[in-house]
Amino acid sequence: MKRIKFILPLLLFAACKREDKPFEGPSLQDLNGPFSMAKPFTANKAVVDFSKNETVVFGAEFSKQCDWSITIRGGLSKATKIITGKSRQITVDNAVWNGTTTVFPAFKTEPCKAVLKIAGVEDSFTLNVGINGVRVPQGLILTDFESGLNAKWNTFIQSGANMDFKVKSDAFSVQGKNYLNMAGIVTWDWLIGLIDFPASAYGSSTLALGSIPEDVYFNCLIYGDANPNQSRVLFQFKEDDNNTKAFEPAADDQFDKEIIVNWQGWKLVSLKYSDLVHLSNGQPAPNNGNNRHNPNNIVMVSMLHLANPSMGAGSTKIDCLIFTSKAPLEL
Amino acid sequence: MGIRNVKYLLILIPVLLLHTAILAQNAPKFKVKGGARSLLSNAEITVQDSVPDEVTARKNAGGYALMDLGFNIMPNKNTEIMGMIRINNKFGGFWGAGVTFDVRQLWLKGIIADKVRYQLGDINLKQTPFTFWNHNEDRQVQQPAVFDLQRDIVNYESFYLPGTWRQQGAAVDFGLESGRLSSEWNFHGYLTRLNATNFGNQPERLHAGTTMSWTFANALKASYNLSRIFDVKETAISNVLFQNTVQTAALEYNKSISSLNLTVGGESGMSSYRIVHDTAAPHLQDFFLHAFSRVTPKNKRWELELGYLNVGPDFRSFAAQSKRLDYSAVPNFYNRYTQLQTDRPLHIADFMNNSAMYRTGISTKLMSYNPLINNVLPYGLATFNRKGFYLKAQADWFKKVVQTSVQQYNLSEVVGQGTPELKQFAMTRADLTWHAGSTLHWKKQWKFTFSGCRQQTQRKSPREYEVLKLNSMQASAGIEIEVMKDIDLMAGYTTLQGKGSEMGSTRNNYTEVIDFGKYAADLKQDIAGAGLRVRFSGKTYLALMYQQMRHRDKANPFQNYQIGQMMAIYNMTF
């Protein structure tokens, strides 16, 4: 019995274990400590070629956890990439630039300036990075309009006033040199123009996409004009569900997305194929095929430029229509 | 309940009383228990503000009369039933307005086969300070008798008995004895309901527990304790289920050495806290160890206890960590004041006289606390993230004419808050009661009481922003003089003072620390009171009292106030 009375508490104590943590809650150093740069702001490359999948890794270390941002601005394009974070260190884990853009146009081959700013700190820290090769979009490119309009596409352009449905190359270029301008006034209808991109224009009966709708993304760059005539861009993805090599509205599925262009400047729009629904007069409606998203059955993509129905006028630009796999396009 | 129903009940009660009294002529099967109380209060507030307060009514008068009427019925020798109703009438109500009619308690208990005791309904329950316990850590100093009258009312209203919580459910006890082995086995189990389901996001929440103990030769006692709060599956649409389980083992060994009784004991165990099907919720597990050694002479004139405590930062035992005092409760008068009608800071007097600020059940969330009142062990011995030693000593002098006790706690955190540097906690408590009448061989009672508690919280660090120091002091002095037979004159003074800074933890719904808030204090609160008590019997008295409470906060001088309050209390229990 003498042994029991001493051994039992010891056994109980030994059976218990406690999570080994240095302290509870957020670090007081991070919350209230003074700021200083423990390691300077650096980049692992002075010149980068994004076309060869190279990246720039930024680095820095602070005396405390900070809200920080790195803003990279193209010297010629004025393209901007912003990387933000909240950490004590800037490392490969949170500050890698792969040539993508936050505020379009996309970067060109140009000198860039990277500026590190820290919340609550007046000073900023600057680096120079040169680009000698731009990022090449990866995926199934429907068009980037670098070769103009493809004769195998079907186009329809209304004959209204101030119609401008042309591939242009000017100061508005966002990626590469060309983009498609779409503008005009059509008082009797609200369709300004459309382009059908049939799979046959790409050398096959269906587009070469995967079969899992959650993995397929459609992406494009759309420019919003600074005018009150909110353009609408309607994308229609037409499938061949009954294997007739053609889209039949009464027997096949069509998934749609209407984008109201209510912003100013270029914006990258990405759509997950599984999120799309069939629209009838702008409202979700039942489909007529197998009622399943089958991206590998797409036989045609249609892009319609619509005006605001109450105004009849529309103006926008578009570029870089690309399907990507497993993730939205990064440009 | 409508007035008509009250009338019927008032007619029915005497009929029942008469009927059962006739029955009681043959056997003592029926008892009436209860109490009555009336309280009259007249208070006046004075605010020190640069802007005259033209919104708050300076004077506040009110009161109530209430009666608790309990029927204790024993239909047979093995069964006892208790039902108590309360009629409460706020002064100023008439023709039924302001009258409430409640069931105050209802229970049934009995013995099966002379072996198993059971109780259903309202039950007073407790286990150990780490599993299920009603601690009283917000009362660190002994109060003078003039203020104790109000504390007794709070305890009566909240059903507070040492260590117990009043719960609703069922409990069962039984024991086995083995004469040959001189050993005894005891089993205690209970199941109570904490929350009823709302059929949506709150499932039925129950609390179950058991204590199994084994005593050998009156010298060695070992016990296993389990306390488990849990949601019952499929009693609501939500499948999110709260679970808090605490398991402990306790051991106590007594031995006589010469003229001394030596006790060595301890308790150790583990807790688990999780919320099933809530992916954001952590699974907190931790343990504690409490060990002590106590020495007392055979005549029990003094006692000395040395203890060690180590409670992990993630130790969660809501049934032991619930506090009586709810600091988020609203005081019963002058809850808003000044021209801007700001919330009046709570005063220690509010804690004495307002039973509405006290909980009657356990909380499954960590309750807030006032670091000036208790920063060392705010959740009792089960306070998480504490380790260190304590020493307790008490002694009676001159045949119990003078009674003294001293306690010293020196603790620290187990894990730092936002830094590896640990906070150090120190608490010194001392109480002295002097029965001066006995010393001077007077027939009438003269009793003096003195009590003090000093707490210090400190964190040292080479980094200035981590340095903390908070000192607080509570002290009281009281006198109780029997000026004439059964007439007592009472006076007392209690103060709470604190100065310094502390960093409080902000916790999320899962009790994890997510931020820290700076707390700075330079505060003094006190209450002085005097009164006269007429004792009609041991259980009945009438008291007339006046008390003056002051709140002085140097950090917010425009919130300083003082309240004078005159009270008349008539109290009777039967």
C-alpha cells in the first residue's frame, strides 16, 4: 500500500503530456515591438526572362510581423504587379513574381521598379528588375488577335452608327500588340456584333479540353470604357452531347455567361466551367442536352457584344481568350 | 400567472395546509419550511463631473417583500418531497401589479432498499475543485458583519453552499463496506441539464459525472472523478456538438505521528475540450497536478498546509471554472449615470447586495474577471496556466478568542502570453477575528474582524513593452457590539485599491488567445457602513443600515461617484 500511494500520482503525472509552445496568442513583439529591417530588401535576379518560366524571389526580414506590400511597376507599359503579405520575413514562400500582372496592361520587355512598403513605416525600399522575356500564356488559346480575325470564325457585325469591330494595335494594347475593339450604336437591336469560334477552326470536332468541368477555366481580358453605356459580353459554350458533331439547340447543352462591363480599364475575367448555367433571355433556364457540364464536348464558343438594352450603344475591347486547366489564367 | 390564479392558489394553500396538518397528527409526514424577507432601500448618488448631470434621477427608492413557502412531504419513511413557492411583491405595486409567483425549488429524494440514495429535481452538487466546484474567488476578504447580512441574502437567493452548484437533474449515491478489509467503497453519480435544445443550432446540453472512492482503514482514500459536459446528438438540426471532459484521480493519506496528524494528498487529471463537426474548433487537451501536505495537532488548534499547483494553459473544466459573479451583469440601480448616460463602473458594493449579478448555473464559456479583485486565481484552483506553491496557516488563540489565518500564494504562468517571459503572481491573505467580549469576560459580544488581501502581478522583461506590474489591495475592518440583549450595533469598512498595468487576453469563441488588451488602473473603491440589528430569534432579525460607497478612478476622474444608501431589512427563516 505504501508503494501505491506514491506511485499512483507519479504515474498520473507521467501519463500527461502538454503541447510544447513558446507562448500563447500573437507575439507581443509583433504587436507592440519597434520596427527595424533585420535583413535588407533584395531580389534574387536583376534581370528575368519570364518566357523561360523564370521567377523573381524577393527577400527581407523585419524585427516584427508587419503588413507589407511590394509594388512592381513597368517602366514602359506602366503595368503593375502587387504582392502583399503579413509576416516577419519576405521569402520564397510569400513573395515570388512569375511575371503576372495585377493592374493591366501586361508587362513588356522593359525595366521595372519594385517598391517595398510597410504599414506604419514611413520609409520605403526600392529595387530595379529588368524583364528581357515576357510571360507566355499557357492553355488552349482561342485567340489573342495577334494574327487578326481568323477566316474560319463566323462573324456578324450590325450596320449601326459608329460601328468599330476591328482588330487594333495602339496604346490600348494589353497583351502582345493586338486586341479586338467592339463599339457601335444599334438603336433597333442590342446585339452589336458576334464571333463564333468553332472547334473546326482549331483542327478538331471538339475543343481539346479535359472532361472534368471543375478543372476547366475560360479566361479573357476585357476593357471597360469610361462611359455610361455599360457593354455586355455574352459567352456561349455550345456542346455536342448526342455526338452529331454539331450543336443542336433542341438536343444539346449550352452554357452561358453574361458579363456586364461596369469597370474602367483592362480586367482579367476567369470563369470556372462548372459554375456556368444556361441562360434564356438573361435568366437561368433548363438545358436541352444531358444537362451536364461536358467541356470536352464543346463544339463552338460564341462571343456576343451587346449594348445596354435601354440605350443601344456599347463600347469595349477584348483580348486573350484562353482556356486553362486546373487554375485561372495568370497573366 | 394571472391574478385570478394567484387567488385560487392562496385559497388552495391553507386548505392543503389544514388537510396535511390533520394527516400529520398521526405521523410527522409534513413540514412547512421557508422564509420571509422585506427590504426597503433609499439611495442617493453624487457624481463628480465637469458637466452637470441633469438626466440621472439622483434619488432611488424601492423595496420588496417576499415569502418562500416550502412543503416538505414524507409520504413514506424512504421518500421525501420538497416543493417551494415564492411570492414576491415589489413595493409600489398594488392589485397584483408587481407581484410575481414562482416555483423556487422542487425535488424528490429517497432511499431504495436502504442502500441506494437518489434525488430528482433541484440538487446541490459538487465534486472536486478541478472537476465540478463552485469557488468563490471574487470574495478575497472576510466582510464585516454589517455587510455580511447582504451576502447571506445573495447566498440564499443563489442557493450557494460551500462548493456546490444548484443544478436540475438526477443524482444517485451508494456505498459498500467491507468490515474484514476495513474498507469502504462509495459511488456518486449525477446527470443534469444545462441547456434545453432550441431545435436549431443548440442541441440539448447535459452534464454528467461520477465519483468513485475507496477508503481503507480510515487512512488512505483514493477516488476517480469524471465530469463531462456534452451536447446530445440529433436533438437539434445542427450537428455541431460541444464536449468538455475532465477525468481526475485523487489520493489522500492520513497518519498520526506523535501528537500530530499528517495528511498527504493530491489530485491529478486531464481535460479535453472540443466541438465536434466544427472544423475551425481546436481540440484542447491538458493536465493539472495539485499536491499538498497538511499538519495539524490532535487538538486542532492550528493547521499548516503546503501545496503545489500546476494547471496547464489548455486545461478546460467549465464546471469548475465557472464563476459565481457575472461581471457582464447590470447593477440593480444607477446602471447609467452622468449627463452622457455612460455605464456606471461596478462597485464592490454592487457585488455585495445584488443577487442578480450572481449565476445560478455553470457557464460553458470562459467568464470575464476583474484583475484587481483576483488576478492570481480568478477561476479558483482550476485556473489554467498557473504553477507554483502556496502555504496556508491558521490558528486559534486563547481558547478561540482570537482566530487568525494566513495564506501565501507564489505562482507563475506555465506558458507566457505573447512572449516567453512569464508573469509572476503573488497573493497574501490574512484574517483576524477577535472576540473582545470573551477576553474581557463581558457577557455581551464584542467582535472585531480584520481582513486583508494583497495581490501582485508582475512580468519582467528586457523589452519595455512586455513589462507589467499590477498591485491591488483589498482590506476590511468591522465591529459587532451587542449593546443590549439581542440588539447589535455593527460598523464596517471595506476597500479595494489597485494601481498599475496588466495585459488581458482576448479569446475567441474556442477560448484561444487571439489578442491582448492593455489594462491600466489607478482606482480606489470603498464602502463604509453602520447599522443596528435586532435579533428576534436565531433565524429572525430586523436591521437598519446606512452605507456610503465611493468610487475614485484617477484615470477617469469625471466618472467618480458616491452613493449613500439607507436600508431596512427584515429577514426570517423557518
